[in-house]
Amino acid sequence: MMTKKILVVATVLTAVVIACGDKKNAQSTASDQHATEPPPGEAPEGMVWIPGGQFTMGSNDPRSYEHERPAHMVKVDGFWMDETEVTNRQFKEFTDATGYVTVAERKPEWEELQKQLPAGTPKPHDSLLVAGSLVFTPPKYAVSLDDYSQWWKWTPGANWKHPEGPGSDIEGKWDHPVVHIAYEDARAYCEWAGKRLPTEAEWEFASRGGLEGQPYAWGPEFMPAGQYMANTFQGGFPVTNTAEDGFKDTAPVRSFPPNDYGLYDIIGNVWEWTSDLFNVNYYSELARTGLAVNPKGPDKSFDPNEPLVVKYVTRGGSYLCANDYCVNYRPSARQGTAFDSGLSNVGFRCVKSVGSGQ
Ligand SMILES: [Ca+2]
Ligand SMILES: [Ca+2]
């Protein structure tokens, strides 16, 4: 996903990170083990128990995206996980208690922006150095799907309280997931709540709900019995959003059935931050080590499409994932998102380890 900084200076808009593709997922292996670790006690409010276990992470299916491969064996300990994405109501409790100001609400500093831009990039006019975020703004006519600047618009004044920019608000959306949340915003909330962001491995383990080798979090079919199981995009992306699943943009959390661990919207609605850096080489490195136990991500971010940008992994896809573009409504799907980017389809949920403050 593009970085806010690059948009601010209106420079390079590189090819989209994720190309079109088919929807498939990992095949389970004989090494998958059913998770049996019992809950260690009463669940913290709003959280569910994710039992530890060993599983096949990623995908070897040639129809998956390249950065989902190779599949590799991972083991994670049990942990607690928020049963829903963090909502506007919850995030307001946090900002009311702490006075926290999100990245999207802060005026960008040119001295900081320069560090992630090609040498010699000229300073933009001060009128461009304003607080804002990226808002999904569908074009009126069909456009090439390899240029996401056609539908992502840098919008001064857009932030979690004004998701579509000035004039919009979140009245009536208190149970919707909070959006326009950058990585450090998500971390700050989780720390305030005595929690932390999930690792990428924890997130994928949890999203599978104990099912082995299934392409979807709920089983083998995208629409079992003809029912939508997650808030995604129907129609012709990005122009025509038919909202056959009932929602054109974000949906109130719990609008769709939970997975078998009791997690709502773990697929779709909004992308969710994890604590892992995004590096396209990381899965290959893990696969060479055999079983990876509680992996915490690579030491360095690397996305060849935007090598200067520090990215963290986001997971689960969003209300903008369509079957003709960005087929990321699957447990193995992943993308790198610029650490400072707020987007109208990115939020988060937190986890909590057993026997620790977080
Ligand atoms: Ca939808
Ligand atoms: Ca989600």
C-alpha cells in the first residue's frame, strides 16, 4: 500500500503491491496438530481464547499470491484475542482517556518525510504538508487496475473521526471498526488497554479457527449455502459496488458469523495490523528452519515495489476486496502497509498473552 509521505509530495505511484489473482490457500500437511490447550481462566472482557497449536502457515497453491509462499510449519502458544475489530466507540474511550492524537491528525514534518524519499526530492508547497489520510474514492468510470491512485485519494482532514474527510463523521458508526489508524496508533491503543498487536503467525493461526488447510476461515466455499460470510466487495472493482452482502463500506462489527474460535470479521470489513514487519523473503527463511516457534517477523521490512518504505503486515482483507481484484479475504493472504499510512479500510484488534501484562 502506498505511503502517506509519497502521496503528500505527489511523487511516484508504483504498481499495486498485490496483483489480481485467484483465491486459493494452503494445503494442510500431516504435521498439522489440533489445538487443545485449554483456556487458562476466565476470558478478559471482549476477548476469546485462541488455543496454541502447530499449523501450516501460508500457501503453496500456485494461484495464491507469491508473497504467501512457501507454506511452512509454525507453532504458536495460546493467547487471548479481541473478538472484534476495535470500534470507534472503543477508540474514543482511549483518546478521551489519554488525549492521544493519531498520525492522520498530525501535520507532516518535512524533515521526517525526507528520510523516506529519494534523495533530491524537492520540498512540496506548504499547502500540501497538512494532516490527512487516504480515502477510497471510486472513479466514475472503469479504470486500469494497476494504478491505485485512481481510487485512493489523499484527503486533507480525513482521520478516524472524519473517515471521508471534512464534513463526514462517525455518528451512527460507533460499532463500526475504527479506520485511518497507522501502526503506531494501533500499538498505542493496545498498550493502553494492557494488550498488544498480534504477531502475523498468531493472527493467521487464529483466523483459521482450528480448520486445517481450508481456503477460507469458515471452510472450503466462499459462500456456503449461498451466504456471505464476510464484508467484502461485490461488483466491478472499483467503480460498481453492488453491496450484495449488505454493506458498501464498513459494517458494524458482528454483522457476519464468527469463525470457530468466536472471532468476528477476522476476514473482511477492515484490514488488521499485526506487529510483524513485512518482508517478501521472510517465509522462505522460515521454511528453511523447519518448525518456527512463535515467530515474531523479520528484522527488516522489504517490499521490492517500494523498497524505501517501512511496512508492517496487515491481514484479513477488507470491504474493498473483490473477486476481480485484491482477493485477500483468505487466512493466508497478507500485504505490507506503510507504517505511517492511515487508510479508510485499515483498522486492528489486540491480543493478550497469558500471565503477562500484555
Ligand atoms: Ca460489502
Ligand atoms: Ca477484519
